[in-house]
Amino acid sequence: MHTNRISLARKICLWLGILLGVMLLSGCDSVVLTNLTPGSLAENPSQIYTITLRVTPKIRTIVPGSVAPHIIIDGENHAMTASALGANLWEYEYHLPPGRDEIAYYFLVNYSVEHADVSKPAETYTALEHAKIVRRYVLSLEVNRGPVGARVSVLGRGFNPNDTIYFDNVPARTVYESPNALSFYVPAIDAARNYHVMLGSDAGTSPVGTFRIDASSLTVTPASLSLRSGETQSLTFSVPNPAPAGGLLLDVTTDVPDSVIMPEVVVPAGQTSVTINVQGGSPGSGSLFLKGYAGGELTIPVSVTAR
């Protein structure tokens, strides 16, 4: 019985040794592969994209210097190079072919494992990975707060003339400047609160950031207008602080458009006031309205009589 127990113990040890050897040679848990490449890559003019892999050894028996990562793209095997950003990091510079907007790839890592003074090859590979090239994106808002009417720039890529900036669900007056830049005027909505700013187009909406509309005051001289048809009178708008870069748009509306003839009202950048000429049109009476000031809306009564 004693002899049989020793034989059984030897067999168990032998089986464990064989199992350990198979695990080492198969690469199971010998290294961990971590893809550090984002699933979305911003388009760049060079059309070259860096794919990064971290290879983390999990056992001490991996032969030093034997780790050789590869990336498989379009069925072709490419060797990766060691990254200067840190140990165990590997990179591959991929030139995207024309007309493509997605990269499909996987990693294959070869290395050697030493067991019982014998070095044996092993490999580990990942599942198929995907990276989408994003040709339209927003980088940043020029500023994240300002008064009603302030002109604010948005930087990014892939803009078009049909784009519109929204404050929550309220559209803002948007100016297309180039594929890389838009501007908008802060809409006349409630001040002293934050809004989610979105970029809207036929393709859907994209988040831009958060913007706080600051409260501001405004005075108008004279406080009312009384004109004859064809007569012109000056109207001065004054704000407490110099207008920001791009100017300050005062979005003036009226309920008697046939009676009031006036230009767009913009306080020039760095100035605190602007004077415009208002001309009387058809006889009528109503008001000019300016939202976002005087606790919500500023009203200027207007009366136009016949000559």
C-alpha cells in the first residue's frame, strides 16, 4: 500500500508538470494584450493614424527580448515598434487608403517561454478591433460664458453652411466661417443659468459644451419713437461693459414691420454703445422689442403717422 501511494503521488506530479508545460507553451495568461487605440480617431490631413498596444508579461519565464508584437490589417502582417512613451508599449503608424473611414485589425504577439532550461515559442492574439475615422467633430468653444448677443466662435472640423448651434432646444443665430470654424450669437433666452450647447445638422446633433448666459443691462435713448412716414430719428443703445470680440448683436424685433425701417443693431467690439437711424414707414403704432434685458424684455413704443 505504501508503494502504491508513492506511485500515485508521482503520477499526480507528472500530470501537473505536463499541464503546466502546456499552459506555458500555449501562451494562456502568459501575456495580457491591451489595445490603447480609441474606437474613434479624429481625421488628420496626413491620413496617418497611430495604433498602440500594451503587452504586459504575466509570468517570469518569458525570455527577455523575445516579445515581438504584430498587427494584422487587411490580411497583412506588420511588425510593431517599441513606443517612446513607456515600457511595454508598441505602436504602428497606419496610412489610411483613400476612400476608407474605418480600420479593422487585430494583434498577434510572438514570444518565447523558458521551461526546464528549454525555450519554446508561444503566441497570443486578440479579437478583431475596429476604429472609426471621424471627419466631423468639435474641438472647443472659444469661451464658456457671456451675455445675450455676444458672438462666440466654435473650433472643429467638417462644418458646413447648414450647421446650427442650439442652446438646449433653442436655435442660435449661426455663422459659417470655414470647415474648421463657426460662430454664433448668444440667443435672447433666460440669463443667469447654464445651457447645453449642441451642434445640429442633417446628420444629427453633437455636443459642443456648456455655456452660461450672464445677465446684462441695457438702456435705450430715447425711450420711445414718434415719427412721420419717411422721417428719420436716431436711436442709441448703450450697454454697461465693452462689447466682446466679434461685437454684441442686439436682436431687435417689432410687431409693426411695415412701419419701422431700421438696420441690424450691433455694438462694435470694445464699444459700449451704438447709434442707428430709424425711418418711419407706413402709418401705424406698435413697439420695438429686445429680449434678454430689463428682466426679460425691453419695450420701446413706436408711433408712425402720415405726412
